[in-house]
Amino acid sequence: MQVLRSRIDTRQPAFQQNREQMLGLLAEIEQQLAIARAGGGEKYVARHRARGRLLPRERIELLIDQDSAFLELSPLAGWGSEYTVGGSIVTGIGVISGVECLIQASDPTVRGGTSNPYTVKKTLRSFEIARANRLPVIQLTESGGADLPRQAEIFVPGGRTFFEITRLSGERIPTVSIVFGNATAGGAYVPGMSDYTVFIRGQSHAFLGGPPLVKMATGEDAEEEALGGGEMHARVSGLADFLAEDEYEAIGITRDLVESWSWRKLGPAPTEPPDDPVYDPEELLGIASVDLRVPFDAREVIARVVDGSRFHEFKPLYGEQLITGWASLHGYRIGILANNGILFSEESEKAAQFIQLCNKLDIPLLFMQNVTGYMVGTVYEQRGIIKDGAKMINAVTNSKVPHITLMMGASYGAGNYGMAGRAYDPRFVFTWPNHRIAVMGPKQLAGVMSIVQRQAAMAAGIPIDEERDAAMRAAIEAQIERESTALFATGQLWDDGIIDPRDTRTVLGIALSAIHSNVVRGTDSFGVFRM
């Protein structure tokens, strides 16, 4: 493989401007992450600590192997909504006793750890990741069940969480629940459905109905410990498999339990030299354009992410707006599709062929999105852009090797679909802070709406109100601008988190390692390619 040659001049004003703007966006993201980490706020954190209990991220830190990384997923779920940022749960991938696991930790400082609609979305997404990648699931449970005033939004989709826990068990993927406090109502089914449970004496409680509900339902004055205490479940009901004296022992028991599985990955181990890129990842801050109207060469990103900056480019002279080729990342072989602009027929056909080749070779695919969509216009329609774009989307849809998607710029229109957007089931989706996602750009969308309304007015013989049209365009632009930002998208869980561009290699490496916990195998079976 050739080492990519960088043509970036870090002294150029454009580079410095990109860098400053990206740092500004990262500072904004960090502010929002601080809000998420604060949980329910100082008052409720202090009350939790006064009970002698650890916070969810402290529990995770003790649970995972010392000095190992924890890749937190969807940390800004619920951003921009009425709910506390983070969805009242922490989810992510961490290594426990040498085994990569999917970890879920209730945040009891946010309304007692109760589930809101974003908790459910985030939990279901984490189960999806665990199942697709064959990751054992460790649940750090302390939840009051559903946030009852919002039960209409939670009850039906929330039932899927219990389905997923039991389906994981059925697929021989272990599930563990450590009950750190109350597991009430729906929360009680988390340990009830798990393969293994760890309770804490005098601290854990699990019951379908707590003392107040029992009183209302039956008239019984139930005592909390007798009703659902850890010792009762260990001695009487049998719900508790292990009984710890405190949180530290519960975490230790869980680490020992994971070690006892002798868990083995089913995918191939790294086969290539995992040497660092030749070029400094710090330079990624100045390469990607914050102003998405300004293009940048995706090869410059690839050169700062893959092993040794080595890249074996496929079809470099054909369909030049889409870069395709092979590389390795932390020793794992990958096929890369990266946008250098809009997709034409040539790019679409090139992508479809490349995806088929990677499926023949059982090589995972990394899609690096910076795309405004497929080309439109009379010439391109006559040349077959619809059927050629359909070939690419067909290949993406029916590809069976794992996909990872990195949003490093624009993601507009059907280009999002063709480059393995969230709707096309990539194993992971990560975004940079400059990412924008929508049907089309704000100005374009407002312009289309204006043209449509003008044509309707002309057909009806109604005079065009230019002032009203300008106000409508401005309002639509402002709306799309708000709803297409990286923060809005991650708040809706359209991705698995916004990452610092400088961390791209590390984040993708963790994701690739997790992917190889399961079988990595391509397919020969694709849908009908319209010729």
C-alpha cells in the first residue's frame, strides 16, 4: 500500500479559520457534556452521596479494567428537549476482565433513575449494538421504572427493553444486572430478565410494587426489606444470585463473573501493523470545513486516521467524487468509502462494485460522509442517476459485512442513505461537531418551497406577495438550520455520539474491536441491480 501524501499547509488562513471554528464547536459540545455529567444537579447528587452511594460513571470506572477506555454512547440524548440531557442513563462500551461489554448505568440523580422517552430510545439502541456485535450486557440498575406522568410515551416502546434482554440470552449473549438501589415496577424486570443478578445487602430493593402501591392495591402495610430487600431475594425468592455487602464488592463479584465465562471473540484478530498515522491527528481540526460550502479532500482525513497513513485506492481515476480503497486501523482491515463531493452515476457504480468486493473478502466498511446528495438535472436524469444511485443503495442495504459511518461534514438527501446513514443499520454512527443533516441545505429547501408556492399562486391567478415570500423563506431557513445541527441530530439519537475529530482513530478502533466480537462475513446475495 502507498502512504498517502498530504498537501495541507497548516499556515494557510483557511486552515487556521477552520481550526478556530472547530475548537469553538468543541467548546460548545463540552459545555453540554458537562450538563449531562451533572445528572439531576448539585442538590440530587449531594443527596445521593449522602446515602453513601457512587455515581453511575464512578461505578463504571470501577467496573472496567484499570486504565482502559470507556466509549460512552449517545451522551447528549434528549438535547434540546424538556428532559435532562443524557436520558437519565449512561451507556457505552468498556472492557471488563478482558472482555468488551456493553454497559448500561441508571442515573438515580435524575428523577430517581426513572425512564423517560429518551431513556427508552437510548436503552434500545444500546441493546441493538450489543446484539449486532455480540457484546455481553452489564446493567447497573437503580431505577424507579417509568416516569409515570409520561407513561403514554414510555409504556409500549419500553416493553421492548425486556424483550431485548431475553432475546440476548436466547442468542447466548450473557446479561448481568447489579442492583444498586431500587428496581421498581418495570425496573424490577431488568434483574428478573437477566441471566445473572447481584444484590447488595441493605441497599438493593426489587419489587413490582413498592410499599405505597401495595397499600393502595391490597391494603397491606408492607415493610420494604421484607417486600423486596436484597437478603430476602437471596434467601427466599431466589431472584438474587449473589449478595454483596457493599457496592465495591458487588462490582468485584461482577468482574469475577465476567472472567469466569472465558469469553472468546468470533471475528478475526488484527492482522496488519497497527502503527500510528504519519500525519498528526491534531491537524484534523483545520482540515474539515465548518462552512460546508467549502470542500475538503477526504484523503487528508484518511491519512490521519488509518495505520501508517497507508491506503490502497480502488478506481482512483473513475468517479473521482467518491474515494474508495483499503486500509487498516489498529490492525483491522477495512474498506473505505469517502465523499469528495456530490454523487454522480460513476461514483454510484464504483461504490456498488467496491461494496461487493469487500463482501467477497469479508472486510468491514467505513463510510466517511460529506455529501450533498445525488446529482440532479436533465442530463443526469437521462444518463440514469436514479437507477445508478439505486445500485449503490441496493449494495449498501444488502451488504452483510459490518458498517461504521463517520459524519465528517454534510449529510443531505439520499446521499445519507447511499453512504449508510442511520436508517441503513450501520453498527455505529459517529459525527464531528461540524456535521449537518437534512433533506437538503436550508437555503435550498427554502428556495424549493418558495418556487412551489409561487407556481401554485400563478396557477390560481393570485398575485405573489414578495414580502410574505421573503419572510417564509427566512423562517424555513432558520428552522432547518436549527434542526440540522450535530447537537440536534445527536439529541434525537440519529447517531451514537459527537466526537472530537482528534479522537477519530481511537473511537473507530474501539468500534472495530467491538465489531470483531461477532462473526465478520460478507454475502454473495444482493438484490436486482437495475442495468
